[in-house]
Amino acid sequence: MIERNSVVMFVNGHKWSGCLGIVDETRKCGDDFRYMVRVPILPGINRDADAIPENEEGVPVPGYSSYIYVMDSSNSIVTVGKIPTGDMNE
């Protein structure tokens, strides 16, 4: 089982191969685990570098995220690290 806040990478053969994501949720599904992986999408990708989205007030919006559900049995992700929780001794 992969823990919440783990940094994962999608492996070869998966549509998101090579992308890094963060496990936001882990759920037991029968004999398997399902992970909800958040993949940050940065502004400017597939757009002009100057085209940063803005909200109704004209304030720049931070990057978007895609959420991908992955079953543990699919072997589609590998753990590459963990997000620090604020304790510098971790």
C-alpha cells in the first residue's frame, strides 16, 4: 500500500507515463487498494508562455490539477518520495 502524501511517478505503458503526482487518497477496494493521484498541471503548458489564466477579478490562477484513479494491482505507479509534513527532522 502506498501512503497518502507520497510522491509517485506513472510508469511506462500508462497514459500518464513519466508524470509525477501526489497520492491524495487511499481506499481499500476488496483485496486491492485504489489511489487518487493528483497531477499538477502548470499554467502555460500547451499555451503561450505568457497566457496565465485569470479569475473573474483578473487575479492569476495557480496551476490546475488532474486527478487520476489508479488500482494498486495495475502496477502503474512507483513511489519516488514523500511530501514533508513540516517536521524538519523527517
